[in-house]
Amino acid sequence: MVNTISQNVLTFIFGRLYSAKAVGNFSQAFKWDTMASTFVSGTISQVAQPVLVEVNGDAGRQVNVFRKMLRFTAFLAFPAMFGLAMISHEFILLLISDKWAESVPLLRILCISGAFLPFYTMYQNLIISRGKSVIYMWCTIALIVAQIVFVILCYREGIVFMVSIYTLVTVLWLFVWQYFAGKEIGLRLFDVMKDICPYLFVSAAVMLVTYFSTVFISNLVLLLVARVLLAGILYFAIMKLSGSQMLKECLAYLHRRRA
């Protein structure tokens, strides 16, 4: 119930504050952002909680397992969501027509929060695996309340500003989850930042380079294909050259599946 409210509260509030056109633009942006981030979260959550429960009796091992899952989440989530933000213009225009062009800025903003939502899944699974579902419930309720409060305070500034504040609150709320994770298993914020920041910075740099390298292409189909291919090649090359352990393990897994 809490999750359902959380996913629909903004659309409900926006419907009372803005025009049907503005709410429609937000709904389109929110739909595609949610689909992308949910896909990444679903990929991770299938194994996260069973594994965390399995190592629940050993705090040191649980920290190591959780940090590895954070690195894997960052490895997938940041390039996927930042990539969607980069191609959002041609993606929206080709997929659902220029009628929804005004949803592009909203999608780009939401993709930033969407990049961090899979980490919510990780922290939530950790808390639940520790038998602290009450923390999970109240922390989620508090986030909803915070989002509603900031939305009401900022709605006069326009929908783009308000979605930006929503994104900022969503990203910063990860520190609340980190606080409880630190209390439960001794996970340090410094270690978390060390695990995820390299992927964050590399993904952001790759998407910026790709965006400005292809901005001269006018054909939308060619632009979309060029950006996806170039971003994928650059990200893979940087991970390969830097000796990314996550990339090595993913390639080894794919090799085993083929065999």
C-alpha cells in the first residue's frame, strides 16, 4: 500500500495544481523513467534479498556482499538512466510523437532520480533481511511526506522546478537509508561513495561526450542509433581499460551461459 501511494502521489497532486497538458507531460516522463529504473531494480532484487538473508549471521560478510551489490547496481543503473536522459529527445519524438516534446525536460530530470532508485531497492532489501520491516515502512512513509511537503511549498515555481526538487529529495533520502544501514551492519558512507562514485562519474562523462559529439546529426533515427552505439562503446572501453571487476564478472557470466 505504501509503495502504491508513493508511486502515484505526485500524479494525484499535480492533477490538482496544474493543467491537464502539464500533468500529461509529467505522466509520460514518469512512466518511461519508472519503466527503466524498475527494469534495473528488478534485475538486482531477484537475488539481493535471498543472498543478504543467507549471510545475515555474519555482519562482516554481509557488508562485503552488500558493497559488491552496490557496485553492480552502479555499474548498471548509472549508464542506463543517464543514457536514457541523453537520448530522451529523440526517444520521445520517435516513440510517441512530437506531441509530447514538452515531457523531454521532465524525463531528463527524472532520470537522475531514477538512477538512484535501484539503490533504494538494495537498502530496502538489506533492512528487510535484518528483520526490520518497521524501519522500511516508516522510512518510506517519511519520504512520501517529505515529497508532498516540498511539492506543496514549491508548486508556484512551475512543474519543472517542482520535479527538480522531487529529484533532489529522492537522491538525498538515500543518506537516510545509509544511516540505518550503518546502524545495522556498520556500513560506512565513505565506502559506499568509493564503490559507486567511479561509475557515476564515468557514466556522466560518457553521456556528455556522446551528446556533444553527435549533436550535429539532424536525422532522429540516425541520432538515436549513433548515441546508443557510441555511449555503449565508450563505457565498455573505459571499463575494460580500467580493469573493472564488474565488467570481468559480467563477461565471465555471459560466457558460462553460452557454454
